Amino acid sequence: MPNAPFSRWLRSGRLVAVATATDGVAVPPHWSVNFAVRDADAIAQHAVALGGGILMAPVDTPGFRSAVIRDPQGGAFAVSAIAG
């Protein structure tokens, strides 16, 4: 959700998880896998080239550039690159 507060969990100084609240209606409670990448745009384009799809085009989020990708079998996952 744009501008939503979120919590970051660190282990040995490295980001390992993020959580944010949802309204429980428009965005139901859920979990997802999000891979850290260097370039979310390039990974999204590569996924399409390999037969996958884009569920959420790369977008700037607080501190990250993120995308949600669908693999050729329909599995969904996110990728995020640290902004800046």
C-alpha cells in the first residue's frame, strides 16, 4: 500500500524480512516471497523473455524498486532492488 508504515527485520545488519499492515479487505492478509535483486526492471524483462509474465510492473516503493512476476507455471513472486 502506498505510504504504508512497515517494519524491517535485520539479521547481522542485512534485511531479511519486511511486514506491513493491510486493510484486510482490498488487500487481504497474505505472505509472499520477495527476492533481493540488483535491477528489478531487468529481472522483470528477463522473466518475460523466458516465458513468464508481469503481475505488477516495476514500481518505486518506499526504499525499493519492486515488481511481481509470474513464472511460466503460474507461480508468483516479487523482486526488489534497493532504491538509489
